[in-house]
Amino acid sequence: VMWKKIRMGIAMGFVLCLLNGCSETELEERCFPMMAAVGYEDDEVTFVLGFPNSNSSGDSQSSIGKIEVPATKGSDFKQSKENYESHLNKYADYNHLKVFVIEEDFLEERKKYAKMLDYLALREEFPRNTYVCVVEDLDELLEISSKYIKNEIEFCSLINARNGKCSQNCKYCAQSS
């Protein structure tokens, strides 16, 4: 009977470890892009991420400052994405991604587009409820957004509960103060 209880305790401990929701990367070591964009130019795939502006002290991105990594290129989507991520100082957590922008030129490259779709389906990094937009010219979109959308958009994002900067007191939220 004693061994049965010990085995049951070990099994329960193992199940709790699997269900705790923590990953190998702490929240402080992550950045949360709101937009991902892919384009095609000069036989290379371009990849870039868009991050929320960090202009207030209560913003969850404020500890990393403004993220300014230029678009990177690669022979395919996977390589250009990995090149971009190698320039980030934090792990890119795509769970809060809202928009995925695809340039028309990239859609015309059927093999590269199909390879990207296979990669995305296999990896399941991007949320399934992400808006997908097609644009004629990705460079023009990025130029317009950097010119006109400086501090005019306010993003809602998770705030680390341990830093005590969440001003809300929502009874249902684990982050409430």
C-alpha cells in the first residue's frame, strides 16, 4: 500500500510538471511581435516583425526598449525568419501575433510559398486566429507605417505580474495586483 501511494505521488508530480504552463524561456526573456511580414525580392525571401511601441513605463516591452531589427533575407522563409531571430536579443514569442502580411511577389513564387505553408503547419508557432493580409509592395507598407504610426497606436499586451506594474484589479486575471 505504501509503494502504491509513492508511485501515485510520483505520477501526480510528473503530470503537474507537464501542466504547469512554464517553458524553458522566462517571460522577461521574450519579445512579443504583433505583426510578421514576408516578401520576395532579388530571388530572396524577406522577413520582418512589427512590435508594439514602448513609450510608457507600464508597457511590457519597455524593458527591451524599442526593437529595431531591419528586415532580413534568406533563400526561403525558414532561413530568413531564423536570420531575423538571430538579431533579436530576446526569444520571439508569436502567441500574440495579430497580423501576417504577405507580399504579392512572394505569392507568385509558388514553390517558396508552398514551402512556407508546410513549415508553418509543421511548426505551429503562429496562432491560427492571425489575420493574413496581402500587399502589393511590402517595402512601401513598412515605409508608410514607420512614417505615420509612431506613437499613435496603443497595444494591449501582457504585463509580468512579478514586476507589479499591472494597475488593473481583475478578479479573473492571474496578473491582477
